[in-house]
Amino acid sequence: MMLKKGDKIPSVLGLASDGSEVKASDFAGKPLVIYFYPKDNTPGCTAEACSLRDSYPALLDKGYTLIGISKDSVESHRKFAEKHSLPFLLLSDPSTEVNQAFGVWQLKKMAGREYMGTVRTTFVTDADHVITEVITKVDTKKAADQLLPLL
């Protein structure tokens, strides 16, 4: 079941570019925006990342730390971030353990095919890492426009 407003986020968030485990406690006292996306370098995920990149200064001004999470490898994230000049943290969740803990690893359907995958979702937390907002119907091209009014 997907986490909702009022839930505390899980302690483990994924793997950093150096392969080390990143935990929520690494961001103690800081509100977070955590967005889950299906795959690096796909049209929708690229549009979402670039929308957030373009509004990154506004997120920082409001005191938020932005983190993107997908099951792609650390290497894939590094290339994706370099290619699109992404200034925020991208975490790898190859086991989907973090996706599952947040409840975004779900059965999806496309072209008559059913498969397990990441449901694009954005979570906003307060400084204690309690969820204050959840965006489930993300408009990839306007992800930042959806997010900023909620902060």
C-alpha cells in the first residue's frame, strides 16, 4: 500500500553514486521532496527531471532537499544526471526495496501486458520526514508547477 499524508518515510532511501547507502537520517531536520520515476533517459522521466531541474533554485529557497529514486543503476543515474545537468541527488534502488517500502512498486498495464513497475509519484515531507503531500498524477512536463504551490 502506498504511503500517504501523515506517514513517516522509511529510513533507507537507496544507493548514492559511490554505492553507499543513503538514509533519511542523512537529511535530519530538512524537509524533503522525493520523487520516484520509472527509468532514466525515457521521454517522460527526462521531462520530469528537467522540469524539476529548472525549478531547483525555488525548491532550495524553500529549504527542501530534492531526491529522485528509480531502480536504474548508479552508473545509469550518473550518465542521466550528466547529460541533463541535474543538480540534485539521484538514488538507485536496484532491488526495488525502497520502491516497495514507499508503495510505488505496483502492477502496471500497458499495451495489454501486465508487469511490475514504478508508479511515478512525488512525496513531500516536513523536517521530521513525515509526509505532508503526495502527488500521484504527475504531469511530467509541469512537475515543478504541480509541486511548488504545495511547498
